[in-house]
Amino acid sequence: MKTLDEGVRDLNRRIADYLTETFGGEGLAFIDAYGVMELHDNKHYRETREHEIWIKDWRINNVPLQRWPHKGGLYGLDNLHPTAVGYAILAQAVCRRIEEMEGLAPVAPIDLAAAFRSDSLLTDMPRRLDISLLLINLVAAFAALARPGV
């Protein structure tokens, strides 16, 4: 997983460099969506508390969504597309960049708690989600044991 993450970081750096080189950097501001979301990465940086987001008793991070203990929430059930909170975090990054480049602040700050409350997946999570995840993890673990060389 770390190798894949490093590959994405490298690709994003190369894309930003290419776009800056191609367009001369004038009027162009690259926002690394992966880098923004990586700040809340619980796969590799569990000990990092600086970027933790808590809404009520819910730890918002990039692990697969879990009913108990309440964690996940940056991404939906496919663990790919952001939830309202995930999109709000990306929007905050866009607003910061606009403020840096243009000196224009957003009319109202983006409220992560309001984004959480607006997302029906997070406020009315499927009751059987944790059981489904447990079964999927068990099947994946047994499948990995069955593979030679693992």
C-alpha cells in the first residue's frame, strides 16, 4: 500500500510540474486532492493527531466506513468517492488556494459538522455494514492464506 501511495504522490508531483511548465504557472493553481486527503490517512499515520477530525464521537478518516467504533467517513461505501465531509475538506483546500492566489476569502467558512449532518450515509448508516465488512475481511484473509508464497 505504501508503494502505491508513493506512486500516486510522485505522479501528482509530475502532473503539477508538467502543467506549470506547459502553462507557465500563470493563472494556474494545482491542488493535490490525494495530498489533501492523505493528511487524514489512518493507514500509515495513526499516531498523527495534528490533522484528526472529530465530529461528535466520530473519527473522520480514510479507513473504510465503520459503524462501530465510529470511524471512516471521508469516503462512501465504495471507499473511493468522497462523502459530503470528504468533499467539504477538498472544498476547504480549494478555498485556501483561491485565498493564497487571489486574496479572496470564502463568504462563509466550510463547516465540516454541517457537511456531516447533511450526509445521509453518515447519519443513517446501514445497520449491517460492520457484519458485511467482517465477512469480507475474513474471506480476504482466507483467500490470502490459500495463495502460495503468501
